Amino acid sequence: MSTLDLSPQAPTTTDPVIAQVVRSRLVAITDQMRLALQSVSGSPTVTEASDFFTGLYLPDGSFATMGHQVTFEAPPVGSLIRHLLASGRKLRDGDRIIGNDPFVGALHQNDVQMCAPLFVDGELVAWAGVMAHETDVGGMDFASWSPKAKEIWQEGLRIPAVTLVDRGELREDVLEMVLSASRLPAQLGLDIRAFIATLNVAAERLGDLCHRYGTAVVQGAMAAMVDDAERKLRDRLLTIPDGVVRTRDFLEHDGHTDKLYTVDLVLTKEGDHLTLDFSGSSEQAQGFVNCSRAGLIGGVAGSLIPTLGFEIPWNDGLLRPVDVVAPDGLVCTAIPPAPVGSATVETVWVVSNVVSAALNRLLAATPEYAHRAQAVSSGTMATFNLSGKNQFGEVFGLHLMDPLAGGFGAFAAHDGQDAAGPINAPCPSIADVEVNELVTPLVYLYRRLAQDTGGAGRRRGGLGAEVALTVSVPAAEALVMTHGAQVPNSTGLSGGLPAGLIRQSFATGIMTGSADSARLAGLLTGRTEQDPRFVDLGSKPGAFPITDKDVFAVTWQGGGGIGDPLDRDPADVVTDVRRGVVSAAAAKDTYSVVLTDGGTGYDEAATDALRRGERAARLGVPVDDVPELGRPIDPELPPTGLRDGETWLPLSDRLRAIRGTDGVWRVETVDGAVLVTGSTRWRSGAKPVALPLPERVGSHLHRDLAVTGWLCPVSGHLLAVDIHLAGSEPADDLDLDLTPGGAAERLALRV
């Protein structure tokens, strides 16, 4: 074994064709790793739902390639590699190291990860990494998610960094130790062998590539891929205005008490650099909702990579222009012995929400990218695990991945896609109903899009889905938990409304006789929140028995909307009603559209009058005091009345920052109201109102939260919707740097 050289290697070929061939081959190896993993694994979480990661790393632990499965899993494997390097561990060809310790590199114990140092002719050329969610790794509750846990030792086996394969030889004793902790040793054991196969594929393919083109060429190509991504992102950041963005999101209930926890982000963009400061977040919780620092970095990557990394290769270069600031001991930087069992679907997820919200506020203020601005997608993942004995008396376990079918956030240029999933899963997939019913005694009563779950707006958020489930065995145990039953995490943008809340409900004893066809027909067509047989479970009911006479139902959050719902084209609302994705009641109450002909058309004059009346009611003035407005103004058009020599930046649907000929900036609405001069902190000039939210959103809002809408004082249109702590003032979310000669002035548009 030679001395390790971890320094990036400069490219040793000037042939651009060879360089591109090698780069493409490295990406192909990453995909071959995916194929190997899914071919060997027996877990539907891997084979059907793609809850895993594969990638290649530079010798220093920077990821050079990654799959498109779960974006927040790339940095944690790098943390495991850096832990090994820092420990001075002797690394040998053929070693395969396993770990799952959240305070070393994993997100939570269920995310078992493995890495392999890849040697070619005695030289460490790279690393390969793989990581996947395992249904059970021990702990006080099945699925290793323990709502009652108060310390990490109650949540399952922790593996810091252990050599499972020693120079090509599997250590059966170590494998046996790991498997003995799990309630599903066969499933976990098969996945671990799939990990080994995945790493072996990477080692073989990378070795072949090095022998064909030379080790220096391959290492140089990997280093260049990371450097190129960094350069391209820094160039992109220079086209975005400088400034400070403040966003917050919340999660309720830590498994013990219904306390509200805050993830607070202050994002500072300066030149080609981003600083993400989470210091204002809540202290770590007593329950299992925390994440470690590895989870924080993963959550940042989960949103930043797909939001800013479009048309750029996805690798560690996208994180180099970013500093993450946060002291230890927060809900997003928990320290031992804090439990972190639900980190991925709780705090890590919320971190991704606030990063997405902040970055998209900057995109909305960027002329080149304003059309890409997006509301928050699928702001939570409700968790359902099922365990027990099947009809053959065998122990079974299922981690249901269907909640990935939440709605995508609306874009400034188009509606969000229905059931498209979260931003951190670029290629989401869920198992077919038949697959889940084949491998477990699960019975679906329905799986469908949930009406009115997409955030309302000029552009509507995508709908979330919903399911109703029972079992085909006399008894089993369900483990249920979420956030977002009292917090609308899929927030809107530019006056768009948040998506509907999650609702988890349970009905006992309703599956009687021959499936009780009459009741079942009503269940298949109705909404469980309107069915008295169903009891609302709240956020974290934890573990409870379920029989073949009971039904569990859950509706997931959609995506947030963009723009005031009163600006939505009534024809689009009619189309939504005809499709069944928006109810007739919501068409009238939320969008102020007067339907005709059984919902197949609308009355234009009556709709205009209703919308004008709604704007007057918001402002608290007579209808005659608000202007009559035709169709909404195109948000990409310049402000009306712009004087010669003035330039402007878009801020959102109805807000423009205008630089006057005297060099002084002002923020105007498209209806001519000047809200502020000298800054973009426009809320000081807008009219705040306590905003009632639609039933799907506001019916179970957490007692510690309030909703404030901000109105144009001239037209009564919504400019923003803030969800904030009750009794506190919402912060200005966008404070651009308007320094003379700065980025805002340089990027401002001229007519």
C-alpha cells in the first residue's frame, strides 16, 4: 500500500474528446452502481421508491458524481469518508466500510451507508459510496423510529465506521452483529450484500477506466468536474442580486409534547458566495425530530443542488461557494445524546424547505431566472410503517414510500406538477399498489390525488395524493408520524397560498361483513375529514394496532402557489374544476370565480365583480374605492409609467424595484403604490391583514402560529403570505443590497 495523496490532480490530457469521454464514463459508472444496487436489493424502498444514493468521490471525500435519487444523501457519505481519513485508519484495497452513526456522517440510523477506497496499482484513486434507508435497524420501536425516545441509544444500532469487508473478505462476525439488531435481518442482510456488490462494480469499472486512459487522466477528470461545477455556479451567482433573505419554517410535536420548533435561515448572498446562517433556530428537542450537523448539510444540499444546479453537473463543486453557519445544540445541529431517529422526514426536510424558499426569493428578483422561481414543494413526508406477521406466520415489515407523492410547488411560469414529490428527490418514484400488496398484507382502498391540496395562486401548486389502507390479516401494528398536520410547510410565493395540511385519520371496525360495500363506496368517494367515523390522529400518534376491520387514511401536502389566487385566469379554474382537482366551493371561495353550466364555464362579469368585492373586503373599504382591473398584469412586463433613464428589477408577481434617475431605489406595486424608498423592505408600506386560509390549510393551524397577508394598498391584491409565530412581527424576507455600482444596479433592466 502506498502513501495516500489526497490532493486533487490536475488534468494530464489536453484532448477535450478524451476528457469528455472519461467524464461521461464516470457518470455511467455511478448509474451502473444504481443498477447493481436495485438488482440485488430485496427492499421495495430501494427497488421501487429509489430511497438511496450512489456516487464517486475524490480522495479527500468530495463527491464528484451522484445519482438523481435523493440529493441530501451525497454529503453524509462524504462525512463518513472524511471521518475515516481523519482517524488515520489504514486503508487497503478491497476494504468496504459500513456506518450509520448520525454523529459521524449518517442522517439517522436507518440510513446505512458504505464506502470503499478504490485503489489502482496500489494508489488510492477515488472512493465509491452507497447509502439507503433500511426499514429496521433495531431500537425500542419497529422501524427504528421511536416517538418516545429521549436519547439516541433507544433508536437502534449505531455503527461509527467498521470494516465489513477486509481486503476482499467478508467479516461474517461483523455482519452477524449488525443483523442481530434488526427485526428484519433477511431484508437488511440482502441490502448490505447489495451495497457490497455496488461498491465492487464501482471498483471494477473505475479500474478498467484507469487502465485504459491512465490513472492521472481519470483523477484529473474527476477533479475538473468538481472545479467546473464550482466555477459555473459562481458565475451564476454573479447574475443574481446581492442581499439578505430571511425565511422560517416550523415543525410541530417532538413525540413527547406538541411544542413548535423553528428552523430559521438568514441567507446572505454576496458576489459569488452564499452564507446560510441557521443560528436563530430552536434549541435541540427532547424528542426524535432533531438532526445532526450531517443532516443540516444534507438538507442544504437537498434544495440547493436542484434549485441552482440546473444545467450544471451535480457534485461537491456546487457546495464550495456555500458556508453553513450554526452553533451546536440546535434542532438542526443536535449533539449526543439527542435522539435523531426521524431526522430525514422532520428537521432535515424543514431545512430543505427554508433553503428552497430563500433561494427562490433570490431567483424571483433575478431578471434571467425570474421565470424559474418556485414555491415550496411537498413540505413534509408523513411516515407510515407496518409490521407484524403475514398470512404465512412470517414476520414482515414495510416502510411506505407513497408519501413521496406530494405536490410540486408552482413555478412563476406554470403550475406545479401533481404528486411530483419533494425538491430533494429529483426522480421520485413509488411502488405500484400491487407490489406493496404482494409483499405485505396491506390492502389499498384508494390511492388518488387529493382535491384542493395544491396551494392556490395565479399559478397553482401541484396536488398531493392520499391513501386509505387496511390489512388482510387479523392484526398488525402501524407506526405513524409526521409534521405538517398543524403547519402549512408547502408555503407559497409572491402572494400564493400554502398547500393543504396533512390529515392522518383512523376508523375502527368499519370493514364489516363482505367489506361493507355501501360504506366502502362512500369511503372511496368522500373526504375522511367530513366522515364522523374517522378520528383525527394529529401529528405523531406513534405505534398503534390495526386490524382487518380498521382503516387508516392520510392526505399529503401539495405544493405552494405563486401569486394572488384572484389573478388566476378563470378559464384555468374552470379546467381545474372539470378535472376534479379544485372543488366548486374553492373556485368561488378561494379564487372568486362564478361558475356556470354545472362548472363547465364561468360568468365573466360576475367573476370580475366578485373579485373586486373580495379585494375591497381585504382592504376594508367600499367596493367603489378599489379600481376595476381586467386580466392580471404579466409579471415579466416592466412597470407602467417608467420614466426615461429609470431601470428596474422584478421582485415578485406584483412588485418591482425601480432605480430612479437620481439613483434612489423604490419598490412599487404594479398598480402604482410606492411602498418604500431606499430599500426593498417593502412591508412597511403594504397593508397587513390577518388572513384566513382555506379549509384544507387553516382548519388545524397550530395554536402558536398566525398568518398575515400583505396587500397592495391601492388594489387589495396579495403581495405575500407570511406564516409566523403568533404575537411576533413577520420579518422582511428580501433585503437587496442597493449600493451604487453593486449587483442590483448592474443587473437592473431597461425598457
